Amino acid sequence: MASIRKNPVSAGIVWVEVPDAHVRILCGCPEDAVKHLLRKGLIAPIEVNGVMCESGPNAILLSDLAIQNGRVCSRSEFPVLQMLYNQGLIVPNHPRNTGARPLLVGSRRQVDAQMAYIFRGNYGLISREELMEAGVPRAQADELMRMKLAFAFGRIQPSEELVTPVYVGERERVEIRNGVFVRRLRTNVFEISYGEERVEVNLNLEPGQTYECPYTLGSHLLQRDYFAIVHTGDGDGWDMNRPTMGSIILFQGRVYLIDAGPNIDYALTALGIGVNEIDGIFHTHCHDDHLVGLTALIRGDRRIAYYAVPMVRASVVKKLATVMRLTETQFSELFEVRDLKLEEWNDIEGLEVRPVLSPHPVETTIFYFRAMWEGGYRSYGHLADIASFSVLRKMIAPDDAPVGISQERFDRTVRDYVEKVDVKKIDIGGGLIHGTAVDFRGDTSGKLILAHTARRLTEEERAIGSGAPFGTVDVLIEGISDELRRRAFGYLRDYFPEVPIYRIRHLMNNRILVLNPEVILVKEGQPVDDIHLILSGTVEMLRPGQPGSHLLSAGSIIGETPALLNTCAEETYRAVSFVQSMRLPRDLYLDFIQRNDLYHDVVEARDELEFLRGSWLFADGVSCMTLNRLVHATEPASFEKGRSIPPPEDELLVMRSGEALLTTPAGYEEHLSAGSYFGATALANGAHRGTQVRFLDSAQVYRVPLASILEVPVVRWKMLETHRRRYEDH
């Protein structure tokens, strides 16, 4: 019988177990890795010496890469919490608390990054000085530190007291524990051995492959009322069947998220919402089950507004900085930061929001939203990650005590939590840092929704509040918005800025279609009769011979080039979700182009536009409007065989033809061909120095000015991944 057991779990996740050595390794830990292990039965309830707990890993092997195919590779917070608390490795007097700590295994860069990530996830901002730097007044900073220490049992612990690091160098054989060894064979490929047995673990994703979602969600077509709450999850970080607690606010045709948990892009697709439709996110705090989806929101072609109080934003940025090395400035370049004032009503274009301090181990606010309507305000309360009154009551201490919360803060928190609104969603996860339903038994709100738990509601809880399955909607103010037609008009105006408005209005008379999921809009090899302007939802582009698909969102025009040239389509476009599009008949669109003397310019530019859209860098999340602007800013250039150049700082070179070799002083080499790119090294923070690109034969390239891509978050995000791979993660 083999001593080493290796089980594939999901894309980028492998389980390796050596029972004789009591070593269980989670290899790769992207978001929701714990839920994948639960679904595979690799985490399960067990009893140890009469105490119920869970099985699971006791070591994590980290990816060498920080980002793969646009996805952050390592999110170790919940796997580590599962080991420490659910398995009992750190629980006082627990039979499994033997002094052995969870192991983080991998390169020094990635291990240290995850140690810092876990630390910030536990505590957020860690000193009065950090709080004051985030704009918190001194007296309130002192209060927050007293509160933070109360949750931390009086002391902030470094991650080294919770987790043991195991560093793996280049090709050296390192012991994990009890005679189990690991050795890196090449980037992201490892050999794990025990005695004479060996297994190979490959944590690389294939081109076009992404980390998978552990649960399945149906497709929904939302009716976009004037003011409505869409429920995107009532589970928690341990619920393998449901998304974590979150909501979407629809207001005047705009789309706002409250928090962004794991697999938020999967949830948005199920709801027929593309990333380019999102106007903003309201953020409560930095725990992973409310945070990790932020990076999915970068994968669009415009900055999404980020709404939070400054201290929450500061803790979020410091946590993201540990794995992505983002500065405050870089965060503001990826999101449009809109700071909120704590305890005040903030007006967001007619939607009012009041963030309220919520006692928690990290900087946290609950949110109340309202909009004026006949008879008074319509309101919604979102109470994520609250503590129960019984827990807070035990923390009450004199105002001059170094640890605890004041009686005044306790009384105010109780009043804040039970404030009357039309609809209120409540965290009832229990334990030290989550709420309980019983605290809201007397709440007079119109509707209470109980969330943030992995279990079924008890009879007592069902008598207090409701559930809210994924995709259900609470309408606060009825009224269907004509936002889709306004959006279509805006896209066409951007696309054809020189065309008279009355001629664009002529196109606007076309029908808006609702397309079912999995419907093919345009099929490769067939002529195109209708052009589609995507207004909502997500469409995938499939190119023959290329692995994976590229996702297109609102603002994309599909089928334009073959329709204008009267040729067959070179790719297939398929609805991933419910899609709403404006149908533009070929003959009408062709007449529009010809009447406005655009045919030559449009056809000439479309060759370059279609080429860029077919490249990995510009395919996902970049609308035709944005691509059109890039094409007009781009210039062609050529390079002779044998020429060597350093990657330019202030422009991006995209190869149209030819081959080249990129080499770095660290010994990294990358073969470049059509669709490859290099440059824009001003975004690499100096890590590129000494890099050379040598052309192996003559090449044609497009020069894309750096300034034209700075406002396109998805391109900047992919450039960050490329720079890490080329200059840092090896």
C-alpha cells in the first residue's frame, strides 16, 4: 500500500497525505479552498477524546506565483483558521492542541507574504499610530485599540506564534515534518517524498484556466427596480453550498455591491451582471469572506468606486499590500476611492448611506441605506460581522482600563444594531466575533434576514427572521429604470463621437433583446446578420485553436467586423448568463456607417481592434469603446532581426508578427510571438532593470502609450501579473 496519497481537488488545488507521518498538505490555497476540501470530504466532523472537531490539513504548500490568469493564487486566512480553531490546534485544553502549529510551506517571498496577510486579517490596523494615520481622532483610536485588545485576549500575537514557516529554496530538499520532504523541481512544480516514495504536484494553471467555484448557482434575470436589494449570499466562509454574506443595491439603474466575497464574479455572472456594469462597492471590513472578491472587480475597463470609511480602507490596503505589494496610491489607481464619513449620512447621487462603527477585531462598519419616497424614507440595514450582546457585555470595562469597551459604547452599539428599517440583514454566525438572532427578537424592522452561517436555522431563529436564498430581491421603491437605453446611447456616443446625435438616435430605435444563458450570438464560420451591443450580462468569446475563453461585458459590440465586410465570423460568441443586448440589423448598421462616411475609417481600425481583442491582455473586460480609444492612440512600428532593446518605460509594445526573446538578469527567459507584449515598465517599480528583448526575426508591433492604459484597471492588473512573473516570482 502506498505511503503517500495524492488526490486532485480542483483546478490549482491538490491534497497530499502521508498518514504514517501524520502530515496532510493542502497544495495550493486559492479563495474558497476550505469549501473545496469540505465538498471532497477531506474536511469532515470527527470526535477526538470525546470532543467534536474537524479533520483537515496541517500544512499548506503555497504557489510560487502571486497571480495566475488574473487570479490571486494564495488566500491562506481561512485554511489557517480552520486548522487553528475548527481542528482545535490552538484551542485551550483541546485534545489536538499538542503544541504543533500549522505549517506554511513555499518560497520565502510567498510564505512571508502569507504570514503578513494572516496577521492583517486577524487584527487590521495594529496600533494607535496606524489608526491616527488613517484619520481616526486620538481618543477614538485609543478606544478602538482597547476594543481590539479585548477581542485579542489582551495581546496582539505575531503570526509566528500561530503558524510555522517552512522555506523552500531552489531545488533544495526541505523537511516538512516527520520525514516528509518537499523539493521544487521548477516554478510551481514540487516533489513531495517520504522514504522511497515520491509524488509530483503541479500548481500551474493551464492557459485560460481559472480557479473553480465550489458550489453551483442558477441563472437569474433581474428586474431592475428603482431601489431594490438583491441577495447574493447568506452563507459564511465555511458554507460549501452557498456564497458568503453579501448584497447588491440597485438604485436608479446603478449597481452597487456591499462587500465582495470569494467567487463574486461567479455570483455576478449568475445574476446577469457584468463587471463593467458595477458602479461601486460599499466595504464593511477586511476579512477574506468579505474582501477577496475585490480583485475580481479590477477586471473591467473602468475604475469602480470604492466606498468605505478611511480606517476600513487603510486596513484593506495594508492587507492587500502583503500579497500584491500595492501602495495606497496604486489602490487609488485601480479603484475610485470615495471616503465615507463615519456615523453620518453620506449622499451618493441620491442614495444615502450611513456607516456605523461595529465592535470587531478589525476595523468594521455596518451600513444603513435610505432613499426618500412617498410617505418617508425607504431603508435597508446591512449588519455584517457584528458581535453578540452577550459577548460585548463581558467586555465592558472602566473607561481607563487598558482592555475592553465602555458602557457607553455598549449601549450605543445596541441602539445602532436594533435601529428600525424596512429590511435588515443580520450576521447570526455566533461565537466570539459574530451575532445571534435572539438579540433581534424585539427588533421592529419590517423584515429581518438572518445570514452569515453555514447551518440550517433553528426553530427559534425561524420565528425571528427570514432566509434570503441567492438571487432573491426585496424591492423598496418600485419603478423600472430605462437605464439600458441610456447606457446604449452613451456607448454609441463614445464609439462614434463625431456623428450627429440625431443619427445615433436613429440606431436607438432598435429592439433590446433578452438572450438566454448558453445561446450563441455569433457562430464561427457563419455570416453575421445582426450586430449586438451588449448592455448587461456576460458573453464569452471562443477562438478556434485557442484554449479557454475571453469574457466580454457591457459596452462590447459583437459581430461588427464580419457584418461590415460581409465575411464569416472568425470566432464564436456565446452568452454565459442572461444577456440584454441592442440588436443592430446589418443593413441598418451598414447604412449608418456609410451615411456618416465612416466605412473606411471603421474597417481600417477594426483589423487592429480585432487583433488587440484577441490578445490575452485586452480580451477580458475591455469594451469596444475602450479598445476603440486605444486603437486611435496606437502607432505601428517595426524592428529588424537581431536588434536588442530594453523594455520601454512609457509605452507598451504589442507584437503583431515576428518572434523575440525576453531575458532578465535573474535568468528568466520568455519567448515572445504574435499577441505577446512587453514594456510599460514604469509600472514595475524598477524590478525590470537589466532586462533585454532581442528580436529573433523581423517583427511588426503596435506602440500603445502608457497613458492610454493607466485608466483601464483590467490591463493594469494583467500587467501587474506579468511583471511579477517576469521580474519577481522566481
